[in-house]
Amino acid sequence: MENNAKETVLSIRDLSITFKTGAGPVNAIRGVNIDLPRGTTLAVVGESGSGKSVTFKAAMGILASNSVVNSGSIVYNYRHNDGTPATVDILKMKTRDIRRHINGKRIAMIFQDPMTSLDPTMPIGKQIMEGMVWHYKTPKQQAWDKAVRLLTEVGIEEPEKRMRQYPHQLSGGMRQRVVIAIALACDPDVLICDEPTTALDVTIQAKILELIKRIQAERGISVIYITHDLGVVAKVADFVNVMYAGRIVEAGTIDEIFYDPRHPYTWGLLSAMPDLDTEDDRLYTIPGSPPNLLHPVPGDAFAPRNAYALNIDERLDPPLFRISETHYAASWLLDERAPKVEMPPELKARIERMKKEGI
């Protein structure tokens, strides 16, 4: 799943994470491999509970206390202030070192609900300045000036006035812009956006996506979107990883995933996207529900919901089959011995429409 044209800034290998619960251990992440090429946008998509957020909370060193990392590495390649290259495995770092050298400073995260990210008792300005003062010992006045510039950069008018206001005095869209300003305050080179527009209405959503895109182009940062919304993915991503039951089941460029999907789960996700031109009067939904990861999953986790499942799916988990240099899918349908199965005709027609419209 590597893209060799660019340096890989973040490389996750064989990541396996279990959560201890009262009902027993939950095998939430089951051998995840993800690469983020520098300067690109990667979207990680899948239903709730597929493991998207957990994977990147591990990269931020902010996993819940009942989590156990069973195996794997999260290798981060960056440059020191003097330009010399450095490489660390975040999973081997002490929590305090992650806080001081990685969190907010080099890898920043924008969470789903700005109200849970912002401190209701602290003025906006102070919250933006906090990271600069903590990580870089930036003098107060300098931090204030930079915070005002950041508020302007994220499209907030009257920034000086806003600096003194509290989160409850701002609208949802403005609060999300403030969260983005906080994330950018220490000039990170990786920005993780966890469902950054879910709580916002559609017009504000589009503005926030445009804002992140513009900032990425200006600063040359790498961006990861964690989302279940393929409409968002179509607007922002260079690469897509499709996640199901704690594993990556398909990975490729945006065009490969949207125009040439190979995994039945990806077919289901694309078929479930709202489409004005579809013949059906009802929106498609993938039948069944994801497996309970409290129990071991025999074979392919998607098999019980897969209309194209083969006998082998019940016994063996498929490996990632290589389709092209950048495109992989974990489906036994790609084995040369498997019967030839085409994607559903309705999806094929939809993809043809998408190609014509240039989506």
C-alpha cells in the first residue's frame, strides 16, 4: 500500500489493539497497515466501530486506559528545526515524550465535536496560544499576534474581539474554525481530521473542507480524514483506505476506489451514497451488521453480509491482493481460482455517471 513517488511521513505496520471490557477483550484493530505519503490527503472510511478513530488515536498517543497494543509500529518521519531528518516509532515512546514532541506540535488532530475540544471556561485566544507557549515557550505577545493571524487565516472576522470571547459565544461553524486554528498553532506537518464536519450544516461543511484544503496547499502539510461520508472523500482525498472490523479491506487512489472498486464492502458503501439519478426510490443499505469483535472472527469478517461470499471466506481471512502499484483489496474474489464476479449493474451504471460528471 505504499506510494513510492513521495516520502512516507507516517507508516503504520501490523497494528493490533485490544480493549479490556467487563464482557471480555475486544479485538478492535486486527493487523492494520497504512501509509501516508508526505503532502497528500488520505481518507480512511468505514462504518462506526470499524476502528478508524482508534488507529489514529494510537498515532497521537491518546488511547483509552483500557487499551492494549498487542503488536505493530507507527513510524513517523519528520525533520528537526535545523532540517535534519528523524524517525521515531510512536508506540515505543513514553507518553510524556509524545506530549512534548509529537502531540499538537508535529501531529495535530481536529475532533468531531468542537464543544468537546474547547474549554468552556477559557477565552478562545488563550486556548490558541496555549500550545505555542507550552511547546515553543513563545512570548505572550508573539503568541497573541500569531493567534490573531490564525483566526484571520481560518476565516474569522474581527479576530481581536473573538480572542476575548468564550466558546459558547460562537456558532458551531466558528467553533470548528477555532479548533482548526488551535490545531495549526504549532505548525504541524500532519493534520488528522476526525469527522470534522459531522456536527455542521451542509453549507458550513463545504466551507470547512475548502478551508482545510487551502491551508494544506499553502503549508504543504499531510492530511488524514477519518469519515464514513464518501461525499466528503470525493471532495478531498488523494488516497483512500476502506476499513472494516478492524482491518483495511481495500486501499487505492481516489480514482481506483471510486471508479474501479474491487471489494464487495466498497461496492456496498458506494451503492449507499445518495444519488439523484438512481432508478431506485429507496437508498441502498448493506444488509446485516458488523461482527462483534468480542469473539474471534473465523475467516473473512465481511462474509456474513457479503452476497458474493465463497466457501473459503468462512474459513480463511483473505490476504491483500495487489491490483496495481497503488491498489489492493482483501477479497477472495481476486484469487485467480475464484469465479469471475462483476460489481452490481446499478453500481456500474452509477460509476459511469460519476465518470461523465467528473466526480
